[in-house]
Amino acid sequence: MPSFDEEFSVQLHSIFKDLRREWVAQKEGRTYGKLAEHCGVSRQRCSQWATGTDNRQPPWGAVLLLCQELNYEVIVKPKGARLRKKQTSAAS
């Protein structure tokens, strides 16, 4: 019988890949290399986080950092996780 961790595996690499693409596209001059520096890792490690190579997953801290900067949130449900743009509320 598979363990809970095996049954419920959030594919953080696909979430990180989307955030990485958004981060680079958001401002001129941003590159994947600059994102790696921003996250404090090598370009290779940052790439592995995005592709899942060698079963490497980005740490939640890196995902949440980019979510905060890009105004996204991670929605986690039993069948997986996805990104959603945060809703802005109008000031009353």
C-alpha cells in the first residue's frame, strides 16, 4: 500500500516553472540566471527545480517567495496543487 506521501505528491516543479516564466517576463532584463541568484542557488539547480530533473523539487520557500512577489497563491487540494492570481479587494 502506498504511503500518504507517495499518493499525494504536489508537483512543485511545474508550479515553480510557471512562476519562473512569469518572473522573467514581468520586467525587462530579467533572466533565468538572475532568478537563480535571487533564489540563492546555481542556474543548474534553478533549472532542475523547474524541470524536476533528478527528482529535485524546489523548496516551498522559493515557491512562496515568487508567489508573494508576483501576487499569486498556491491552491492545494487532494488531487494536486495549482497557481491562482490573488484577488485584489477594493478599499471601502
